[in-house]
Amino acid sequence: SICFTRDGSPLESLPLGIDEEEQLGTDTPYGVTFDSTSWSVSDNSIASIDGNGNIIGVSVGETTAVFKGSLNGKTYEASCPVKIWKGSISISPKSQTVKLGETAEIQMEEIPEFLDASLSWQVSDPTIASIDDKGVVTGTALGETVITLRAVINGRSYSDYCNVKVERRKYGDDPNQ
């Protein structure tokens, strides 16, 4: 049987971002070389693929990459599901004011479950604010800092940020409201 590969590793499905490109390949039994080959996708509105197996994400959705190889008059075929996601991460708001000693939440857009994602929050000046793994910011000193969400998704790096300003509580502010 024919097996799809990416970077020489077997591939059961391919997650890919919009405008991201991957080079697909195939493994054949006994290193067989086909007389002729072709590549296609079942839905060109989701992804496009050239005759060499270079596939590019076009729009969010699912399609199937198909390889056909002919040898001695017989055609062999293999297919691989392709899932296209938007190809970026996003957090909101882009600017957040927090009172000293209080908290605010930064929302992260959900990342599709089919992606292999590793996420981390970083604070440019951790003396001004801190953030937990759920995106809750705590103002720890007066000033401004930048909070960045970094993600490694299927081996690619992405990031987005929020500017945070920590202000003094006004006299009479109730921190419990």
C-alpha cells in the first residue's frame, strides 16, 4: 500500500493553516517508482495542490489529498484527510487596564482540537503584572507592560499580544466590585 509522508514521516491526516504550504510525499512498497503520478484535492476551494505534492491551505474546512501512481498499466491510489484552520491565533482585548491588586481576563480564541498546540503566556515586565495559564491578569505594580500569548502549533510559531496598564485604585473603590 501507499503511505502519505511529510518530511519523511508517515502521515494519517494533515492540519494546515490558510496560506501555509507543505510538501507531501509518498512511501511505496519496495521503493517502487511509478511510470506516472498525479496529485489532486477533493475540494479546490479548501486547498490547492500541484503536481509535485505541494499543498496550500486556501480556506477553513476539510478536503482530501489524493495521490495516483501508474505502474505497468495499473493505477494505485492513496488519500489523506486535510483540515485547514485559519492559521493564526488571537487574543482580546488588545489593550487592558487593571487596577492595582485586581484582576482582568484576556480571552484567547479557541484553537481547533485537531491541532497539536503548545501555549505559553509571557509578560514583558513581570514586576507590573502577572498572568496565569487561563489568561487572568493581576496588576502587581503601577505601570505598563505587554502580555504575549505564544503558540507552537504543528511545529509553527504564532503569537498575539495585549498592552496592559496597571493603575491606582481611586479612593473609595471597592476591590470586591
